[in-house]
Amino acid sequence: MTASTSPPALSARPDLRRYDDIRELIGSPENPTPLVRLNRVLRKETCPFFLKLEWFNPFGSIKDRTVNYLLRGLERRGELAGGKQLVEPTSGNTGIALAALAALQGIKLTVTIPDGVPEEKKVLIRMLGAEVWATPDDLCPINHPKDGAIALAYSFITGPATKDQYVMPNQYENPDNVAAHYETTGPEIWNQTEGKIRYFFAGYGTCGTITGVAKFLKERDPEIRIIAIEPQKGHHIPGLKNFNEAKQPAILDSRLIDHVIRVDDEPAYAMTKRLFREEGLIIGPSTGAIVHAANEFSKEHEGLAVGISPDSGFKYASYFPDILGDEGNPAA
């Protein structure tokens, strides 16, 4: 090659896993996240169970899909005009995805987050350039700690000194959250199971995933059953909500839910450990809760089932010692 010769241009080639932008790795029907069968913790042949591994999204969780749609919606409606900044309450994953995508677009972001969220998530959000405001767990003593973060975020968009500077994507009420899963996650699951899915399992959180996927799947086959996983009151399972202690998100369409299974912390943690050790899946505690619920459900039902694995366990390293106790620590 002579000095004047330009190197050949390499255009994006998804078939070669070559992309022009990190955002192109976010799950879509053309580029779905993996569906992996569980072979050890759930072994009932008449009820095969697959996990949708959403931590294969580029920023590590299912919230990458949500945030991608939330930001597109804000841009489409002109709500980011005039140099508006973003503010959003989160338990971590939405904050990480929002910080990454906002940084790519040069938008300033402030995140409000419950103080009890694993430190890894807060650090990742700050590493991505966002400002993090942690809210004490007793800020809203009657409700869930997440509601304190929500209240603080609302103060940014309603306070006289800041309301003209900030816009909140509001994952709890924004229909774009539902659209993300109606247009991507749902079609992916339908295609990946070749339309054979009978049961879909997802946790109650912001409820965009369960509402969007349920709407899509039931339009394809009304006989598909949607099972929601709800933690018990006073739980310690990150990412999930109990609606006796936290406000039910406005985007939840409860008419789409066929069953609700409530899960205690202990069996959720136990299943999390089993998934690590028996399936080699480094998952977050909410996946443990979902798989435990599916295991109980499968004892009385048959048919192909899919559950959401929202995020990996890498962001919970400081959280897991409480689950492990002295196990595997010879110095204890």
C-alpha cells in the first residue's frame, strides 16, 4: 500500500458482528438476544424452559431496549429541544443505559436512585458521566425506597428553579417503555420459539416488559399465559416491586396478566445460586425469583415456557456476600 492509498472502508455487517455504533447491538428482531434452555434446575421434559438473556444487550440489561425507545420518543416529540437535561429515577439498570445513551448524544443526565442499590450500579452510572443523587431508604417511610427516588426526580421537573431545565423520560408512565417490548422483545420470543411458546414469565418492575411482550404474544395466540412474579412485602430482590408497598406503574395493563406468583427472598436467592452453579449462568437475583416461580408453576403445567433474565450478576458482587454468608470462606 502506498502512502497515498486510503485503507478500504468497512461498512457495518451484522452477519459478521460488525457495527458502526454500539447502539446497533441493542436487541431487535434482526439482532435478538439469546434464548437458552435450562437443563438442570428445570428438567421437566413436558415443560421445557428457556431464559431470554437480556444481559447480552450492550449496557448489560433489558433496560437498554427501554431507554433506546424513551430517548427516541423524546426526540420525536421535541422534548429535548433547547438543551434540556434529563432526570430519571432508577434502581440501577435504566440509569446505566440512560447514562450511556445520553453520553453518546451529549445530553446531561441526573439520576435519582435508592441508597440501598448495589454500589456497582451507582459507580457505573457515574463512570458514564451522569450525576447520581442517592435517596435514603426512609425518605418515603410508608412506601418503597424506589418511591423516594421517584419523588426526588419529580421535584426536578416541577420545582420553580429547575422545571424549565429538565425533562423526565418517566419509564413508569411512558408508553414508549411498552412499545420497546411490543416491537422488539415480544417478536423475538415469538420467532425464537417458532410460535410454540405457551407461558411467559417476567417480574413486576416498571412493567414495560411484561405489558409489551404480553400484548404482542396474546395478539399472536390468545391462549398464551402470562405469569407475573411479585416479591413479598419487605423484600430484598433488586429490580422487582411489590404493589402493596410501591405504587403500581401506570403502564401496567393488568388485563393481560393470567397469574401472579409471589416469591420470598430465600427461595429466590437459593435459585440464584443454583443457576450460577448448575447452569453456569451469572445472573441477577430477579432472575432467581423468576426461575423459582417457573419451577413451582411447571409442577402442574405443561408446555414450552420462556422467562426474562433482566441482567447479569456482575453488578451485584457487593450484594452476594450477604446471600453466601460464610459459605466457601475458610477464614470464617
